[in-house]
Amino acid sequence: MAEQYDVVIIGAGAAGLMCAATAGYGGASVLVLDHANKPGKKILMSGGGRCNFTNLNTTPAHFVSANPHFCKSALSRYTPWHFVELVERHGIEYVEKAPGQLFCADSSKAIVEMLLTECEWAGARVRLNTTVTHINDQPVGKPGTGRAEGGFTLRTNDGAVRASKLIIASGGLSIPTMGASPFGYKVAEQFGLNVLPTRAALVPFTLQPADKAWLAELSGVSAEVRAEAGGRSFSEPMLITHRGLSGPAMLQVSAFWQAGADVTVDWLPMLAEPYAALLEERKQHPNGTVERWLRSFFSQRLAAALVARFDWQGPLQHQSNERLASIAAVLKGWRFKPSGTEGYRTAEVTLGGVDTDAVSSKTFDVKTVPGLYFIGEVLDVTGQLGGFNFQWAWASAVAAGKAVNSG
């Protein structure tokens, strides 16, 4: 005999837990299933263990999707301030580390505990270590509908579960060590939905051998740069690692970069005219060097490495105007061609996913399969770095959680 619930949610992450609490408060009987041994694993590790749980400056422009309008409805109905109110109600202290970016003052565990408490208060059950092996799509009850008695029957390693409504909140492919899998995409395909090509996003770049040779020596060095790829640019810190280039600047542009394309780095975004500055430096300090000048912007290691890599040695008085213009051009527009990215292993999110054309932007149910919903990262909606993906999780979850009780 299968257990019966009004709503079964697959995925005990940010979106799944938020949706469970919302649906439970609306009166539905709710069960959350997850194959992991802990809920909210990605929440726990996010933001260096402090969880950048929202961004006060969230707008639809901060998201990447084949349909850029899809996210507007949910984001407008559940704003960052709604989530902040929830956080404050639970007495969680938070800090604004960068403009708009809110983090837990202590540990991201507080956010997971808050969501589990909300689920408990709402009467929603969370069952871990449970693998869904099959979702019934055979003609049972209503011929040709693929739903038993107007709902869904799930087979799990812990027995059968029946749900009137099924919500997929299983996330994307990023960080497989946290349990990420293509489960949600397979469910979408099972019910005839289109899944747009996926790839790792908000992920560090790996380098071609020639660039890796000089940059790997600088592992651990960071600099404020402006990075550009795919027509989008971001002024953020860049971190050099032994594998390649990381830090917010690189993670941001990775969502817009296409394989085989260049990434452009402005090493001196704070300086509009480095050529003019170099001319002035030569005038004021003719016996000075490019390296000495660069040390006013970079660490000694980075300044020395740039000079060695591009052969900028010698006193400034020996550098022609043409030479100084060439140096300025490199500093304002160094181009490199990544060999690739570090992939899903370290990616914060997955680009692409379930085609939003198949899903209602108001209720998140599938237009052709009544009772089936997709929320969160499994959808083709990807936020930029800085708390936007969590805000999408909360907003899409609340929209679906309210919708399951309204019809």
C-alpha cells in the first residue's frame, strides 16, 4: 500500500525545503525525498560556509536564460526583503559583505536549520537516504495521462509513495560530490519536456600551457580587474591559482563565455588612460621602471611577472611613446583563450536545464502535465554570482508552494 501525500517534493535543497514549508503552511500534506544523508548540502558549503543567502539588488537582469522574461513574475512576488524578514524572525544574524550581498554572520547551518524548522512547523516531512527509482508514467487510472488516479506513483528504495502533485527540486549538475545528478532532467524528458544543453557556470577557467607556465608561479595572488567575455564585463577580484584563473571576475564571465572564445582582462580598471599615466611617470621618474610603476597597483610578485612575461624591462626614459602605448594596450586588454573550465566539480551552478517554455512562470507547473512542477536550478534560469541563485530558489519555491494549494 503506497503512502499518500498531497505533494511530494524531490530534492531537500534550498528550493525543495522552502517549497515544502510554503505548501505545508497552505494546508497540503507534504513529503520531501532526497537521496543524500543530509539536507541542504549546497547551502552548507556555499559562501565559504557562511551562505550568501540573497542579494538585495536582485533584478531579472541578473539571470541568464533562453527566456529572460520567465523569472520576472516569481522574483517580483517574493523579494529579497521577504527572505530577510524570515531570517530575522529566526534570529539569524547576517552581514552585508559587498553591496547587496547578505551572508550569515556565523555559519550557513543557520539557514538549513531555519528551513527545517519551517518545514516542521508547517507539518512537512523530510525523508533522507531515499532514492526515487521510478515515476509512474504508465496509463493507470486515466488512460494516456501517465498519472495514477490523477497523481503520480513513485517507487523508492523505501517503498511506494503516491502524490497528487509532484515537484522536482533536484538541482543541476554542479558539485557532484554534494550529490548532484541529472535526475531532474531525466524526469523532464520522461514527460516529453525539452531540456536545453547544460554546462558548468560560475566556474574557474583552466589555461593553455603557455599562459599556465607564467601564471601558475603566481598561485594565490589576486588583483582587481575587469573581465569580459560574450559581450558581458564584470569589475571584480581575479584570483590566480595553480590550475588557472578564478575569483569573482572569472566566475562571473564564465556564464557568458563560449568554448574556443577569448576572455579579455583589463588589469587596470581603475585607470582610464594608462598610456597618459605612463607618459607622466616617464616625465617625473625617467630612471624609474615599468615594474616600479606597476607596484603602485599590484603586488610585487605580479608586477614582476607581468614585466618578465611581456619584456617590459629597462628605464622609462628608454621606452618610446610607441612602446608605452603597447604596454598600456596590454594592461587594458590582455586576451587569453581558456583551455576550458574546471567543470561541474567546482562549478557553483549549472547553465541551461529544463526549458522554461514548458512551465508556467506564475505557478511553475508543466503546461502539458497537470500536477508536475519544476523549481530552482533544474530550470533554465541561472543567476550571476552574489546570492542571486539562492533568491531564485526561494522565489520559485514560494510560487510553486502557494500554487499547489490553489488548484
